[in-house]
Amino acid sequence: MIDVIGIGLGPFNLSLAALLTKTPAISSQFFEQKPCFNWHKNMILPHTTLQVPFLADLVSLIDPTSPFSFLNYLHCHQRLLKFYFLEDFEIFRQEYNHYCQWVVGQLSGLNFSAMVTETKAIDGGYQVTVCQNQKMQTFTAKNLVIATGSTPVLPPFLQDIATKAPKRCMHTANYATHFDVDTIARNDRLAKVLIIGSGQSAAEVFRALFEQQLDEAGKPKFAIDWRTRSSGFFPMEYSKLGLEHFSPAYTDYFHSLPTSTKSQLIARQDLLHKGMSVVTISDIYQKLYERSVGNQPTFATLMANCALKAVKLNEDQPTTINVTLHQQEQNQTIHCDYDCVIAGTGYQEGLPDCLSPLLFDIECDDLGQPVVNRNYTLNVLNDPKTAVGSGHIFVQNQETHSHGVGSGDLGLGAYRAGCVVNQLAGRAIYDTKGLDIFQQFGMAK
Ligand SMILES: Cc1cc2nc3c(=O)[nH]c(=O)nc-3n(C[C@H](O)[C@H](O)[C@H](O)COP(=O)(O)OP(=O)(O)OC[C@H]3O[C@@H](n4cnc5c(N)ncnc54)[C@H](O)[C@@H]3O)c2cc1C
């Protein structure tokens, strides 16, 4: 039986795999269902950058001396001086992905095209069933680390249409592979695209569509309507003191609050992690302004306070989607036809299906959410604890409800993975106390 199995290989378990290289005595295997590491590949669009500084790489904030740092990646690729002159902390998403792939290439025990289909408790640990190349295999480990990410969420009335007509109705998570200008082109009128939502993904898709909207003669290939039910196209909170919510200190504070206070707080903290970046808004504004010079049409409209209420697929030729939109403050409803609907309607945390056989044994709070301890372990009733550093199920990025807004933030990923390594080792391999901030959250008890 090995020490730990990681399920999923996005940035968070990759960070754990990189940090575990300092403790060769801890044996590990990681399983990822995709054929290779490719971070949100459908959203690696032109100009897109991380929304956190490059120091939020896989290791630096917990171990700046690690050979797996972004700076060492640049050094190994002879790009350090270019990056130095670039003077930009927010690296391109494409480069972050390439950096992660470089780390993947140096680690052992990472298995791709390997989907975990089932987990179950056994004496002294867990058994994991993996489907790799259509072959089922089982592995056993004392501990599990679940880092299976979040799932794109479509409003229920869009789900059926997205299945029936995936090139006409899609989540932004599928944008790069599903959107196709030729599919939506029409002879009788200008094709129309509707974008829903006002988060970063919706904004990036708007910008990408805007940039490919005109043909060589300057004629539009389609029109874009961008709608959000939010009260405005607002930026994400990005003040220095606001950013301190993404810290171990805030995590400590949040974790200590009662469950009901936590759920109210999360509902009020949307703009800490769900709005658009100021830079993207400014970029979009510039593009609109430039196109409108001489009062030329922009072929794009924007409206907030406008909720998508219903959709109907008209399967005539050519296919259209009849959409009902409601302006909430005017209490006014309109119906219109679109040739494509792209929903930037977010992502949802949730334990993966492969954990189902264990779910009955996982303790839940009053709101039915899994209890996640401060050290990122689930409370497994009748758990197979045998000794220090064994018998745990850790979660990474499944704990917004218990640990606060930092759960999905890349900036806290290395810190959390460092906490997991310490727990597995039963001693402090990484210094998890060093990430101090200026403000105090709550009064000392
Ligand atoms: C487009 C986009 C941009 C983002 N940009 C930023 C940013 O700039 N800064 C920031 O702080 N945060 C950002 N985030 C949020 C967050 O950091 C990322 O979502 C990040 O990828 C989360 O990492 P993860 O490891 O939890 O999940 P993921 O990256 O989603 O990886 C989880 C992996 O688990 C695999 N998996 C799932 N189930 C199984 C199974 N049963 N068996 C095997 N494998 C499985 C999946 O295939 C997937 O590859 C962004 C999110 C999105 C969607």
C-alpha cells in the first residue's frame, strides 16, 4: 500500500506532486482522466493572463527555493531576462500552461488518461479503481487527495439545448472548440450571438468574439449582444487590503466562524473572486471606442440587469434559439432569436462521483456540506486511521464553504499543498506560518 493517491491533476495536485519531491519517503501516484496536462484549454484565448501574480506558481509561495518555480522555468528556457524587461507580473495563461507542462515532464508517478471510477475504504486506507486505456486496475493507498476541480454550470433550461446543439449553445468552458463562425453564418440576416454573464470568462469571450467579428472589408460576420443579470459590468475587487482575504490568516478566521455566518459571507463576497479584471474591462472599452470612431456602428450591445429567463430551440433551417430576456428594474420582457448562445455562468465545486461509495461515511454540516477540517481533511466516520499521517481524505479546491474564497485561488495552492505534505509526513517539511499579512481578521480569542 502506497502513502498517497491524488485524484485529478490540475494545478493543485500538480503543486502537491512537485512539493512531495522533497519527501521521497512518501510514496505517491496521481491519476488524471485527460490525456495530458492542458489547463482550461478552451479558455486559453489571445491576450488572456493569470489574474494573480506569477508567484502564484506551483511552489514559490511555500518554497521559493524549489526547482519547480516559474522563475526557474524561465531560466531553463532562457527567458528570464525577457521576462525581467517585460515587467509584468500577470503572465499569459498560455505560458502558465506551458510552465505546468514543464513541471509534469520532470515528475514521476503522474498517470494520464487514467480516470478514477471508484474509491472505497479498506483496512488501513483506501482502494481506488482506475480506468486507463479501457483497462480497470485497482491501487491502494493510506491517504487520498481529491483535487478534481469544479464543473461548468449551465442554467437548467440551457442544458438540453447545449446537448442537442453544442455549436449553438455552450458554456464558456467549451468556447474554443465549440464556437464556429461558419456554423452560425446566415444568408437572410446578420447572425446574432448572445453572451450571458459578467465574470472574467464572459468578458474574455466577448473580447475574443469582438476581435474576429469583422471580415477583411470591415463587414460584420455576426452581431454580439452581451447581457448580465448583475446590476452592472463590475470589476473584481483588487485592492491590496481586499487581496489579503486570500491568505492563511483569513482562512483561519473564516474556518472558525459558524456555518450559517460562513454561508451568508460567501454570498456577499462575489466581487472578491467573480467579477472581471479592470484590465479586461479597460481593454474592451478601448476596442469599443476605437471601432466607434466617426460614430461607426460597433455591432455589439451591452446590457446589465437583464436576466435570461427561458430559451427554446427552433429546429427549423437554419436553427435558431429563441431567448426570453427580462430587464429586472423595468420589469420588461423581450423575446428574440439568436444563432448562438454562450453562457459564462460559472463553475461549481463538488466532490467527484468516484467518491460516492464513501459519501455515507463523510460527515456533513447543518447545510448538508461536507465538513472540511482546517488541515483540509474530510471527517470520515469509521475512518481507517492507522497511524500518524495515514487514513485521511484531503480535499483541494472543494472547501469554499468551510475555508472561504481562497479555496480556488492559485495564490493559496502551494500553501495548501504544503500543509498536506506536512500532514502526510507527520512533521513540518514546509513552513506554513510564514505567509503573514498586515490586517487582522477578527479579535483574538
Ligand atoms: C478559465 C479559468 C481561468 C482561471 N484563472 C485563474 C487565475 O488566473 N487565478 C486564479 O487564482 N484562479 C483561476 N482560476 C480558478 C482556479 O484556479 C482554476 O480553476 C484551477 O484550475 C483549479 O485547479 P484544480 O487543480 O482544482 O482543478 P482543475 O484545473 O479543474 O483540475 C482538475 C482535474 O481533475 C481531473 N479529474 C476530475 N475527475 C477525475 C477523475 N474521476 N479521475 C481522474 N481525473 C479527474 C480533471 O480532468 C481535471 O484535469 C481559473 C479558472 C478558470 C475556469
